[in-house]
Amino acid sequence: MTEKYKLNHYREEVDLNRIKKIRSIMKDLPAACSDFIRSIAISTGTFTRLAYAIDLKTFFQFLQTERVAFADKPLPLFDDSDLAKLSRNDLIAYTEYLTFYYKTTAETSEPNKAYVNHELSIKRKLCSVRAFYNYLYVNQRISSNVTELVPLPKIHEKPIIRLNMAEMKKILDLTRSGDQLSERQKKYQRITSKRDYAILSLFLGTGIRVSECVGINLDDVDLENNAFVVTRKGGNQVVLYFPPEVADALAEYLEERMKMDALPEHEDALFLSLQRRRITQRAVQNLVKKYASVAAPLKPKISPHKLRSTYATNLYHETGDIYLVADVLGHTSVDTTRKHYADMTDARRKKAAEHVHLPGDPEFLSDEDQ
């Protein structure tokens, strides 16, 4: 790993594929959507722009199939005057529509795949529409922004799911032993044990994102300094450091990795699949789910993101420094970071039990107390 970081060609390829998807989606939408996407190209990453594109596609397909006022004109022919027809009732109907709807898949021309969105997903999709209409309004392409008249869903806080120390130890031990895995799972576990152990160690020891994990190259790892380069959202590269336990796991895996014959264009990848290609995000997600379902059966939704929250919680408990946690996780705001570590008020509530005690036996209470 040199002082000047090497270009991450995997990240460049991912960005290029997203740009192609965005342009493909834009062909079937009003021209104003392309104008909007181009206007945020400098300030956002390709993942964010693709999310906007997908959300706008869902919105305009709803307008054309569910709202009579927008049904008679092909979407690519919509001009600013058509967009200005949007009403508050249209948006209220769209909010309800998002709770359950069907979309067309590649196999058929008829809508056949059901989608269910909850409050967080609905809010994000409405925010995408708001951002688009705000762009039109600010650039004086429409006279008012009706999207501001529709309130966003209230997000109810959910308990943060994370692994405790015993579960962390068990999930790591499982990659070594394969205990309680099915015979079919054990067959693959015996082959991928060192890789899986290294991946889980990285999540629990550094808090990286799954996209960052799959994007690591061999040259990004520096075992002499217990450091590695990750490519953050937006393409920024930073050096992160890992503890000795993670260094040992990586060293053991690297010894095995250097003997593997990766397929062309995958030679640089640190983590390989059984097909000798760079491992995918979906494969890593399935890997985590497989081991977590045994290590923490009462926590069925453990994912790489939850392991990231586990790391953030542990780091905050050890340091009490929310700004350090934000920096390591790659957050620009500590408000984002607070969503990743277990709510500290829970620990404070437990402390309350140490200070208030009930009297031992009711018969010793005074008449006044009773």
C-alpha cells in the first residue's frame, strides 16, 4: 500500500454500471428527470443518483397507471406544464399506493412482483419526489412546489439489533467449527472457513460497509501497520486501522488467497467467491445471515449493517467519543452515527434500578406509608 492510493478499478466499474442503469431508466421518464439527475451529479455519488432514478421511475409509473390526469401521454413526452398538474391528492394517493403495489419484472410485460414498503422506505421515496419538485421550483420551471404540502411519515424508533460479546464469539467460532450448520453448509464452510472468518472479523473489528468490504484489493492491505485502504461512498479513499485479532485473521486468509488462481479481471480482489471471482455484496450478506442464524437465533435480522452497528456500539462504549465513531464509520454527521450504536439511554435506565429500592416487607411499613 503506497502513500498515494491506487485507483480502485472495481469501484470504477461499479460506478460505470450504475451510470448505465441510471441512463437506461431516464430514457423512459420525463426529460426533466434527466435534468435533475445531471444537476446533482457533482454533489452526489452514483448510488444516491441511482436510488433517485429508481424512486422517480416508481413515482411516474404510478401517475401513469393510477391517476387519470396523467394517463394519456407517454412519460418521455411529459413537459413542465404536465409536471405542474400534480396535486396534493395525487401525492396522498401515492403515499397509500407505496404501502403495497406490483411492478413488472423482466420475465413478463404484466405487473407481477409485489412490493411492500414501510414508513422508512415510504419516507425516502417521498423525499426523492420532493427533491425533484424542489429542483423544478428553484429553477422556476414550476410556479409552486405542491410536495411541501404533504407531510412525511413519522418514523417510529425501533430497538437497535446488535450482537453481544457472547454472540460475537460464537459467530466467529462457527466459521472455524461449522457446528450446528447443515451438512450442505458444512461442505462449503470447510472450503471458505478462513475467508469467512476474515470477513466477519473485519466487520466486527472495523465497522466497514459491505460495499467497502467487497471492494478491498490485495494491495489495499498493509499487515505491517495493521491498516488497509477503503473506498468510501462518493469514491473517497481513507486508511483504516484494525486490531491484532483482525490482522491475524487476514494474515491466515492471505496465505490461502495467494495460492488461488483468480479469474481474469478479478486478480486484484482480496475476497474471492468459490467461482474465483470477486465476492459480491449479496454473497457476503448471505454469509453473515448463515452464521448469525445459528449464533444469534433470537436475532433473525443480523446483517453486515448490524455488525457495523455492533462495532460502533462497542467503540462508543470503550471511548465515549461519538465524533471518533463518526469518523471511523465515515459519517459526515454524528446524527447519522447515533442511529448505529445501541441507545445509551437503555444503559442509563438500567442504572436507575441501582438507585431506587423497594422496602423489604410490607408489614414493616408505617401506617402513613401504607
